[in-house]
Amino acid sequence: MANLYGLDRESLAQYLADLGAPTYHADQIRRWLYARREFDPQAWTDLPKSLRARLASDHRVDRGRIADTATATDGTVKYAIDMVLGGRVECVLMRQRDRVTLCVSSQVGCALACDFCLTGRMGLVRHLEVGEIVGQISWAQDRGDLGERPFNVVFMGMGEPLHNYDAVLAAVRLLTDPNGPGLSRRRITVSTAGLAPAIERMAREPVRPHLAVSLNATTDELRSRLMPINRRYPIERLLEACSVWWRETGERHTFEYVLLGGLNDSAADVDRLSTMLRGRPAKLNLIPFNPVPGWLPYQAPDRSRVIAIRDTLLDRGVAVSIRWSRGAEARAACGQLAVLSELSGAGTIEESQ
């Protein structure tokens, strides 16, 4: 039984054509699924009754299901969602003053094996499909957790989004579709650990999100140790891709820098970081490491050190801010997402980019 949820318009139109139905019903179905979030075909009242009955009997609408939730005292909510095709992912809703952000996953596990990220310990189980990505947002909407105000979506959950490039960009197109959720593309950010060719490819997409790049070290030696993807795309190649992004889009992007106490927070690191980023059309987010006792061996620098690093970079002309931890007590902070029962050795990234 085919799953209608997550199909692009062309695939949905083909399904309708195969049923002998007019293809214009595809836009109506997409409005029901994504704008109105009505998942029973019998309730799609602007479709012919016979078509509704056929869709209800021969097709399904499956977004996965919420298996568990955890809420931190700061209002952060973590959802564990069992996926349509198997496996479980975690996604996180964060509230900060009048801003609401949903952090979604793009893979079950991750192949990149970044040493400071718990998801990387799972290895790659599989890519998520479009409906499994968009479904995470739909479930948060159903619960009322996103409220009525505009919200932001960040692909910073489990997985490397640009390793699952086609599904992630299809999800971005669906999320911004006027017949779907209708989000502004400026409210969507895709984060990458550094797949340089995919950054350049995304820069040329007609519908593209904002870009965030995880940097996390100022030398290739350390970055390769922390982030094995650097052995394929070292820092110079990554910065080149970021320059392509600026030339192609005219849009600034963000660098993310996870601060690991005693490892990448020295005065020499700050010197190299300021030299590397000063004058670039980008903003830097400093992220104090979120500990996972028993799983990851790192610690964050003292708060005073984090602030001193920020102030030094500001004095040197780098646009920088600190992203303090949210949701850590629910194991919902940056780098803490994983299905603990599935933790294993690291997987390997495919030659797909």
C-alpha cells in the first residue's frame, strides 16, 4: 500500500493519473496533508467521493509516530519518533523569548563519526525519506508545541543533511510550497560538517535554505581527528566552498565552533580563528560542548573562558555570538542526540557527493 505522505507533486500526480483521476487533484491533496494537516482521505471534501474512497482503501498516510518525549526546565522538548521505514530519530523543539525553533533529523544515525557527537557513535543506519523529515514538523504542530507564530526549522538533528542531499532539499521545497506548510526559506537552515561539493551544489538551488558550517578546529590535524570528513575536504577546501556560496547567493552563512576545553580553545586557536574568519561574509557561533557522561570524553571550557574568547574575536572584527546550551538535562542539546540502544562503532560515508 503506497504512502502518500512525502510524495512530491509530480509523483503524486502520476499516482492520480494511474488511477484515472485528474492530476490537478495533486495540489488539493498536498494542501490537505501539509497546510491543513488532515490525514484521512475521506475528509478531503473537495475531491470526488469515489476518489476519496479509493485513496482511503488503497493508500496510506504515514508520518511515523511519537514514541516518547522529554521536557527540560527551560521549555525544550525532545521527541523520539519511530520512522515509517524503521528506526527511531530524535528531534528537538527550542523556545527562546519569542522565537521557536524545531531541530529536525535527516538520517537514522550518521556516517561522519565526529568524535564529539553522540549521533556519530550510532554509525549510519539509513537516510530518511522526505515524508519522514517533514513528518517531524507535522507532529510538533499537531501537539500545539509550535504555537501560532512563525517558527524556524534547522537541520541540525541526527545525521549529516548534505549526505542525504536529495531528500533534504526535497523537504525544503515541500516546506516552502504555498500548497504545503508555506514556510519562508529564510526560516530554514541546513547545517553541514563540511561536504564541500554539496555546499556548492546547494548554492545553485532555486529554493535553498540558509547554510551553517561546523568548523570546530583551526588546523587540519585537529579537525581531521575530531571530524574525519576533513581528511577528504580539509579546511582550505571547505572555505573555498563557502566562498562559492557567497558568490553564487550573495547570502551570509554561519560557522559553528564547538568549544572543547583544553583542545580547541587556546590563544593560538583564537588567533587562527580570527585570521581565518575576519572579513568573511559570515557569522561565528561559539557552542560550549554539551557533556554526555559515560559516552564522550570532552568538557566545555569555563564560562569565563568562553566569554573571553567571544570578546577577543569581537575586538578583532569577527561577527560572533555564544550559543549557550538548551535542553541538556533532557539530553536534547547540540551533539547529544542518539538512540542509545543503537550506539555502535562509526559507519562510513558513501561516495555520493
